[in-house]
Amino acid sequence: MADRIRLLPEVVANQIAAGEVVNRPASVVKEMMENAIDAGARSVKVNFRDGGKDLIQIVDDGCGMSPIDARMAFDRHATSKISSVDDIYALQTFGFRGEALASIAAVAQVELRTRQQGDELGTVTEINGGQFVAQNPVMCPVGSQFFVRNLFYNVPARRRFLDKSTTSAAQIKTEFQRVALCNPQIAFELFANDVPLYTLAATTLAGRIVDVVGRHIKQNLLEVDAQTSIASLAGYVGRPAAAKRRNTEQYLFVNGRYFKSPYLSSAILKAYEKLIPESAQPSYFLYLTIDPARIDVNVHPQKTEVKFADEEAVWQIVHAAVRETLAKTGAVPLMDFDREGSVEIPPLTKGAVYGEPRAMSNSDYNPFREEYIDPSAPDPNVDFAGFDVPYAGDSALSDAAGPAWGGGTASGRSGHASAFGNGADEFEEIPSGSDPGAGIANWGAHCGESTLEFIPSQAAAEQQRLGVEQRPEFSDPLPLAGGYVAALLGGRLVVVDVRRARERILYEDYLRMLGHGSSVSQQLLFPERLVLSADEYALLEEHAVEFAALGFDIEFAGEGAIGVRGTPADIPADTIDQLLYELLQAFATPVNLGDVRREKIAAVLARQGAKCSPGMLAREQAEALLGQLAATADFSFSPSGKAIVAEITPEDIRAKLG
């Protein structure tokens, strides 16, 4: 019986391998651009015709090749990047397998013109379908020029199933953008059918992002910077308000290489949780730098997948860094960002042995020495005339034996005299129900060098949006057409979306009502009759008590028919059917009313209630609305994660005025 197993010819093997490494024209562009960068190029030009099927041309000013290297470069597994398998785990270059040029040359007609610095002549090498054709000297600049013609000309089945030219052109553009975004220090040019598409000068990372994506993203970039012992993370993320339903502005890079990772993408989305709608996607351009020995890039033919040795730790680093960036800009609350003196805690490693830290103590400590100062004692430089201030044992100031805290200073006074007078007539009385903390803060601000530090409560500290004070106060409201109000917030000009503001106010009102188990109901002049499915009708009957607590007055007529005689207050009558449907979906979730479902129900009620907001408010209405908004727990974003307040900066005004 004849032997059946045969060794494939090298040309056939290369054509098969080309299907893995080079599956479309964009793959050729990616491999060639990365080779140019590995060669130390400072300028790379790309030109393609007919979606890359007719011609792909890459020109760089890198180190170039000698005639021998130019010939060997097309041999399979010929590479200058590695010499042993251990080198794969210490890679600082894009290419390393030595398969790209061999695979490309196996399915195309390739011409290479190259010259090294110092050589008078360069060399031109021609390969057709994996077969060497010729090599001759030629006059050419320093660097390399690749011409890839008639891709898959010798594999008709593959060429027949290539994407149409417009799709291939879009794919090439995408690969070009990825490489360009990762190398802002290099100048790039892209031509389609000899017509320029991109001309990118060497610039900063932020400048390159703006040049590639567009000037619209410039105002929405937030810088990310985190340094840890495992990885460093740099780059930019987009503002929550700029998130889109379909967002292609999402890029992850590791050690200068673009990669895809749904796992790390989930860390970014988690950081935006409750800041953007569930269906929205934020922009991000993040660059990880990790020890090459801790990652494996050789797990995918196109090298777009990466394995991390410390995957969970990297997830936490990415999530924390993005969350911190959003918090610094006021998007999410964070108590403290001072890193000075902070201690980095490395993640737990299995099998590691950690030593117990040494206990530190002061052997000279003696609280009975005369020079010892009790930290709880009052400052002797401050005159507390007229006040009964409790000492150790009480942490708050008391005005039991003195005048009430005032919200301002005495008229015509300054310095210590006005701040610490002897008469009660120099201090205003606090209005009933006001917060004495505000008076303490104001009083302390006028104490000169001997001020008392007022520590706000945690609830007040959490109100850190738009960098305003702990107690935001809108002033000088100006109603605008289209459902907006302009106002001053902490001395800055802002615009408030009236409908979203009302949605936030209603949301918190409904949350309180649901927490108390009751709501205000409004009776309809004409009952609304609706027909539900059997499942919806059964669900409504099951939760009839809870719907009544929300403010619904419902009559069950049987066979799926109901009559709605009353609804929660502030709900427009024309939204009852949509409101009931959304509420039934919320009640269908298997969670307790006191947890997630209560928030979801409040969000549904608020969203429907806000639809009846008027288009343009009177000045008094606008002032009342902003006062209610300022009293909410979060005046920056609606329950659905959309921005309520937008700041208009001097830069915005200058940009509009030119």
C-alpha cells in the first residue's frame, strides 16, 4: 500500500500560512507598517488602489536592508527580532515570527527597493507567488519601499471572496489609524488611489488622537495616568456626556501594540457605571506598559489578542485609573486624591511569603512633661469671648452660653474685631431649619490666621461634581428657548437641561415616597382602559398593592382588561400605557422592592413625569427649579446617566466668536 502522507512544497505551505497571517489587504498594510516602525522609520507613507487588491505601497525612511537581508527577508521564519524561544517573552518589537513577508510574497507580486545608510546603491528584489524572480542594484533613497501587487492573484478562490473595494478601503483606514495612534512620534501619510486621506505630523499623543479622530473630541478628552509595580497606564478617556450608542473611538494598546480585550473593556465600562446610559459606549485611548515577560502576544495570527499573567490585577488597575480620572473631573465622587505619602499595596501572589512589618514606637513619649501640648486644647491665640467651647470629650463647637452662629460678618468690621465681638448684635440669627455648618464655615473664613477647620459631613463631601462647592448654589437664572436655563454656578456660566433637571428632582422624590410606602395620586377625569397580555395582567394582579402604593388606582375588569382611574402625581395622561409597561418590566425583575427595583421604578416614574416639563420657564419658575436641583444628591447627571449641567468656558466662547 502506497504512503499517503506527503510533505507539502514550501510554496503551497506559504500560501496556506498566508490565509492565517494575511486574510485581507488591511492585514498587509498592518504588517508592512509595523515592519517600517521596527526598522526605526520616522516617516511612513501608505498608498493603496482598488481597496488594496491592485496595489499596496509602503514607503519608509528606516534603516533599510543589505542585498543579502533583502533576499532572506522573504524566506519563511527568517527574522532579525529573535534567536531563541525565550526572546518571544522579552519582545520590544512588533514582528518576530518571520512569517509576514513570506506569506505576503506567496500570494502576490512583491517588489522591494531598499538601501542602507552609507551604501551608494540600493537593491531591488522581485518575488512572484513565492518564487524568486530577480535582484538587481538600483538608485533609491535610504529606507525601504514595498510594492504589493495583485493580492491573491494565484489563489482565485481567496480573491473571489475578498470584500468589495469600499469595505477593504475602510478596513485599511482602520488599521492605519491603530498604528498611527500608537506611534505619535512618527509622521504618517495615507493615500487612497493616489489621493491623500491623512497627513499626520509627529506630535503629542493628545494631538495625534485629535488628528486621527477629529477636532470634535478635543474638548472631551480626560487624561489617565497610573503607575503601579505591575503595569503603568496612560492615555485618555472621553467625558461621560460624550458617550454614544455606537462608538468606534475605543482603543487599547499594550507595549505599543493594539489589541482587543472584552475583559479589560468591561473594566472601563464598569468605571462609567451609572454615569452613562446602559446602551451608550464611552471613548477611550488607553496605553498599557507591562513587562514583556508578563504577557503573551503570540496567541493569535494577527496578534490582536494578548494573554496577561496578572489578568485580574490589570483589570483592577484599569478600572481604578479610569474611575479616578472621572472622579477628578467631578464625574464621580471621590474623597481624596492626595497620593503623597501613600503606600502602594501589591496584589496577593500565590505562594509568596510576606514578612511582618516592624512595630514603631517613640520611647521618649511622656505626656506629663511641661512642654507636652494637648492636641485637644484650644488655640491660646484665639479669643473665644462670648462662647462656651467644650474641651476634650466633645468634637463639635457649642454656642450654649454665647451668641448664635451667623452666616456673615458684622457690617463695617474686619479682622478679629468683627469675627469675635463681645455683643450678640454682631451676629445674625440662623434661620430655622438651616445648617449650622454653613455658618461655621463662613465664620472660620473671617478668623484671619487663627481659623477653625470645619470638616464637612460625608454626604456633603460626596457632592463633588463640576468642581463646585459642597453646597452648590445657582444664581442669576436666565430661561432659554428649547427647554434650557442659563445660570451662574460657583462663578461659572452653565446651561441646565430643564427636562433632565426635573427628572432628577422627581427621581429623588419618588425614591423617598417608595421608601415610605406611599405616593400621591391624581384622579383622571376619564378613566383609561387598557388591554394587557395574560402574563402582564397576572403580574399586575400579583403586585396590585405595590401599584396602589405608587399612586395607581386600577380596576381589574377581567380577561386582560383594566381601567386606570388614578395615576401617580406629575405623570402625563398620554404616557400611562408606556409607564405601566415599563413598570411591569421592573416588577418582573427578581429583586426586592427595597433594592434595585425601587431605584428602577423611581427612574421610570421620573422619566415619564419629566416629559410634561414646559418648553420655556418663567424666571421665578427657573429659580425654583434650580433651587430644587441644587438640593438633590447629584445635580450633574439624570438617573439615566445623561448630563444635566454643561459648563460654557471662555475657550468655548472664543471658539464660537473666532
